[in-house]
Amino acid sequence: MTAATQPPRSYDVIGFGDEVPGVLALVSAAREYRRRTGKALRTLLMFKGNSLEGVGGHLVRGGLAYLDRCTIPANIRQAYQLPTFGEPSAIYQEFLQRSGVTQIGLDPRKADAALRAMLSEVGADIISRVQIQSVLRDGATLTGIHLANGNIFLGKQFIDSSVNAELAQAAGVPKLQGFGTFGLPDSELPVTLAFESQGLSLQRLKEVELNYLKRFTNPYDTEAQRYIAIAAGADPALINQIRRSFVDESGKLRTMYVGQDHADVRSQALSVTYHAFRGKKMFLPESGVLLDHANIAILPGGRLSWNALMFYVSGAQSEALARGAAKPTPAMLEEMSFVTKWLKSFGATVVKPASELYIRHAGNIQGAVEPLSGAQMLFGGVPAASAIGTFGYYLDVRGGITGLGNKATAKGMSSISFHHPPLFNIGIRHALLRAVPNLAVVSPASGFDGYACSAGRIVEFNTAVGHGVGIAAAIALTSNRTLSSITNGEVRQVLATTGKLPRIYGQSYALEATRLQDFESIMIA
């Protein structure tokens, strides 16, 4: 984009943020519009990051190559004859196939190429490094975005896929910071700086881990026991917790699991070596940093992509990082330099951090047409007859929510753990807004209440929602209706008609759901 201000340009649908669900929502809208009218939809994708570093948000520029996939109990898989990860939305399956994903490992370079190709096929324009100055409105309706460089882009429908719902905020949509849905606006999930290593094979890494596991479980190895004490900050409870991670229930060493295109580090042995090297306690709120047990994606060319290095942030810090185009701070990059030294001591020749952070969550918008709670997920989600897909995932808050336990105790709740993963039917109404009827938020910042954002922040789920929102945008444009008025059932009918409706297999876990419902209502009060 040139520095000179251009006359306003008009589009049918504008996407703000290039997270995968938002990109695929734009593609979905354009495809459905062409199916209905035979004409091309004028679409624009704008985002804060630098397109020269890739298109695809935290999966591409943030380097999160280890995908979180749907979790389905074995008995449900067998009953419905489902593959390992169930049946994702058709557009997500297409994205995985075009990116060459076998199971879990996504090469950011291939993802960038796949997304660019899909956008090109529908004729979408792309502008990056944008900053919102203000928005244009006609009553409640959003009509355009005025950028800081003076350029104005007009639109009829808008899809915000940014992690902090930045366009929605600019449009005046109220948003709770951090875990404000639990009355904890200062608490937030940690952010991660993913990185790639080369020169260190998985076989070599397994040998290093096994060696340390043997040493750490040998009480007579005084140097190894000293490492544990340093990593635990001499905290007896943490020392015991770390030691328990070294062996499984049957007493066998908990070595890493290596799959087809990924590896799961299951013990804290490698973490201990790093934290002992750094002299930093393995407790995120205290140290501000944690090298957690890694999820590793195995990529072409001997590259390993690590999701492991977490940084503690407050609700305000997460929002600020998102507004700053997810760039890591100098302190984070300094920590990364120590990770590089540590990995090179095991044989890595190259260690390269991602250009952007993986920000898990940055608050939630208020005023969704139909807010979605964790309890509703455990009850099975939207009714099967109007569902557009199914998704399952643990109510996982990696790194924890600071203050949640204390608040629960103060309110007389004995437990904050809900271990049964929901398997719930998907709709779009939690992403639609009452106050701005032509704007959808398809991201971890959608209308989630309580624990819902833990499963609701996952890309695979949000892409299914985005697929539906894109179809809804096309319906709204061709029928002169508001986006917020489009129902799940209408979207489902399109998916069924076009042969794109996945099987629906959501389950109601009423006992656990009722327990969570009580917890959420008490905590939110």
C-alpha cells in the first residue's frame, strides 16, 4: 500500500486479522456468494502483521506448527466409525490437505502458500501492517474502517479474527479484559514464543532425555538431584511434583512419545535441565517464564518446531501485545537467547524464534447473540438438528488462571478442575453481535463465558465457526438481511445442500455439565 492517501475503496466483506479461521471465513463467504449468484464477492483481508513474513496469524508468523486437534473418546469414535480426530469442517480439511498435514505437524511455509492460494482463487485483496484509526458507522451498522495512514475501506459485512477482537473494540463493542468472565480481569493465559531448531535430531533428543531421566531418578546422583532442587527453587512440594513427572503409573520412565509428524514430551526432565541452567524456578507466576514439556512438530528439512517456552502475562499485557502486532518483548528475546545456548549444547546448529508470539487469549467480547459457556459445551452444544459440526477438547488452561483457585475457595468451591473434555455441537451465534449486526468475531475473543474459551480458542473449532460465518455473510448479502439474524439452521442447510455437512456427534455429559454450570454461575456472580 502506498504512503499517499487513496480514495475510499468498497468491498462486500472485510476481514480484520489473518488468523486461519478469519482467512477461511472470507474464502467461505466468497465461494457461497458465487454459488448463489455466479458473481465474484469483493473481499479484503487486512491485518497488523507483515505479509512478507507470511499470511496465517499465529500458525504462520507465530510458528505454532503443532496443531491442537479434536479430542474424541474411543467409544464415540467406534460408535460413529470416525477417524482419530473426527470429522472437521470441510474447509479445515481442505486447508490441512493443501498444507500437507499428515496428523498434527503443520509447516508454516506450506500453510502460508495454501492460504494465499485459497485467497487468490476467490480474488481477495490483502493489505498488511494496518492500524485502525477509527470506524465508520451508520447507526448500529459498521460501514467502514479508517486506517491510521488515512486510507478508508468501506464494507457491507465484517469478520474480526484478531485474538483481542480489535475491530469489534474499535466499533464500540464492550469487551472483558483477561478472565473478566470469572471476575479476574488481571489474569490471563500465558503467551508462547515458538521456535524452530535444526541439527538436533529427534533420536538425539530422545537420547538426551533418557539420559537425564535415568540420572534424575537415581537418588545417588547428587549433581542431578541438585539440578532438580535448583529448578524447583528448593520448594519441597515442587520437587515432589517434578519427580512424579519422571515415571508413569506403572513405574516406567516417562519418555517422549514420537508420532508420525510430531512428538510429545511427557516428563519435566528437559525442563529441569533448562531451569537449572537458568537458575530460575519452574513456577510461571513467580519466574515469569517456563520451559514447559514441549509439543514438537516434525517438519521437512530436519526442522523441529517447539511449543514450549511460555511467558506470564496479565490481562492488560496480553491486550497490549496483541495491539503491538504480537511482537515479542526484548526480555522475551533475551530469554530466547538462553534457550538457543541450551539447545546448541545438545547439538542444535540453528535455533530460530518465530517473528510473532502465540497469544492464547486476550479477553472476550460482550453482547454476543447467544453467548457460549463451558457448561453448555459439556451439555453438548447447540441442538443436533441445527449444528454445523462437532468439536471436542479438554477445558485446558495451560499455565493456569491466577487467582481462580483462591476466588473459588472464598466462594466455598472445593475444586476448579473439570477433567471431562466436552464433545459439543457447533453453531455460529456466539460469534455474532447484537449491537453491531453486520460484524462477527471469530476468535478466542468471541462470546465465550466462563471456561468456554479454553476449548473455544482452538483454531480447528474456530475454523468450523468461520466456515459457517462465511456462509452466513453470503446469505445476508444475497437476502438483504443482517448477519446477526442468520440462524445455525440456515447455515446447516447450505452445508447439507452442498455436501459439506460433517457428521454430528455431540454428547451431553449432564452430571459434569451441571457441576460446571454451578461453578461458572457462582464464579461469574
